[in-house]
Amino acid sequence: MNNNKVKLSIAIPTYNGAKHIRETLDSIVCQLNNINEEIEIVISDNASNDNTPNIIKFYLDKYSYVKYFCNEKNLGADINIDLSISRSNGRYIWLFSDDDIMVYGGLKKVLSVIDDEESLSVIFVNYSIYNYNLTKCFVEKVVHIDKDKICENCDEFLLTTDIASSFISSIIINRSCYLKLDYSEYFNTNWLQFVALLSALPNSCSYCISRPYVIYRSGINRWEKKGKLIEFSYIILPQLIIKICKNKYKLSTIKRILRNRKKNLTSVIVSFKLKNSNIPVKELIHVYKKFPGFWFIDLPLIIIPFIFYKSAFRLYKVKWLNKFFKKIKGKLL
């Protein structure tokens, strides 16, 4: 393969992905049969200690466009994402998780966008949310747009996709845009893909594909299992948005994104309290202190003792109270 002619690299950072990476690769490989474009699949393994290398060997032996790199040790998710991009040669890099699915026709669609639209910094691919076994669809289309959209500026893109564009498998980035900056200060934030996207958007055009060509497999949130969901999604992420978007995006855009993020915080707090998990109160106050709803709804929910939630949950199981609690929850959200 002539590296100078690679149009699209599908970069897959992985770590112990043996459970699902075969299904992910099959969903991509089956779309390459009738495509003559120069495409490569680049897998960057963060020193997996499961069966991942043996699974990938099957694809290496069979397909010349598959490349495999294995780090000597686990370098963390962000550094591995960075390496997956630097190890790729395509003009565009489609970052893809090792447990998601590329819907048939997605690859052809992305290539047509690259051919038809010149000098795009970012392409967003819409996605659906399914259960762990991919037997039930929870959300058919995460970003509700009826047709494809060209965004003339960064504010238009962010207001269209909101936080949905932080999802790794939805991001296709112009490699030259990525290589212009040094992202080392953002390593270990667990949001390098979104940092790169937000940094590439200003002073350029981007594209949003309306049809969901990616399936997100829910139920594998490692942050939630480690009790880090609030820290990464509701503290670190908003702080990164403020830092990166300041002076590059409109203030109204930043406020709207942060307001939308805070709306989801209430249900997450309730979930954490039901599990009697620790909630970083000081950090949340620092991020959301300018939002009245945080002081009147979220903070009181944090302060209320666990025993109250335990009792409320028991009452929630009573059928005649069920509808009442659902109405209350709807108002809070």
C-alpha cells in the first residue's frame, strides 16, 4: 500500500478487547470487498493480556490492509489514541472503539463525503445506542437531524452535535489538523478524541452525517464500574470544554453545552446516592456554581442522607407510587 495515497485510516485503540473486537473488525472488513479506495485498519494495542493479539493475527494473515502495533506496556487510553493516529497514514482518521459496530454502508458513505467535500476538518457520524448484546435499540438516532449538514463554523457544529460528538466511534478527523498541535497536556483526561475534535473545528468547515452508521454497545462503561463517571463526564469534561473553547467559540455556545451537561447530572447523582457512592461535592460546585438549578436541585440531592434514598427506593416499588415518582423525576430532569 502506498502510504501517500491512503484516503482513510480506521484507527482502533484497544486494550483487552477480545470479547468484541472480532465482531467490530468483521463489521468493517465486510464493507471493503467492493471498495477500491486506499483504506487501512490500524490497531493500536495497549499491551492486552487477553486473547486480543491472537484474534488480530487472523486478520493480519488474511488482509494486507490491516496493521497491528502493540505497546510494551499499558500507556493509558489517551496516549494509545494518540499513537493510533500517529501510526496511521490516511488523510482522514476514523477513530473507532474495539467494541462498537460499523453499520453496513457506513464506509461507503464516509468515502463519498471525503470525495465530495474539500478541506473538512471533522466528519461526525451519527450513531445508535443498543444494549450490551445488541439485541435491543435504546436510541435509534442520538443526534436528531433529518439530513446531512455542512457546518460552516465550529459553533454550528457543536450546537448540532452537542456532547454526542465526544463519542469516539463517531469522530473522523483530518490528520493534518490533528498533527498541528501537541496534545500531551491532555493525556490522562480520558477525552483526547474530543479535545482533538474541539481543537480542529475553529476556522474550518465540518460535516455531520445524519444516518446512524455506528452502533454503540452500552453496558461497558468502565468509569461507572470504578465510580469515576461523575469525575470524568461531569467535572473533567466541562472543564476541558471551557478551556479549549474559550476565545474560539461563542460564549453562548459554551454556556448552552454546559447547561445541557448539567441537565443529566441530576439523574446521575440519584444513581450514585442509591449505590451509596462518594460524590466529589467541591469539584461539582466549582464547575456548576453559576447554575441556579445546581444549588436548588442537585446540591440538596447530594446532601440528603443515603438512608432516605434507600427508603424512597422501597416506596418506588409500590405500584401506586410508581407513577408519582416518575413524574417527579421528569420535572427534576
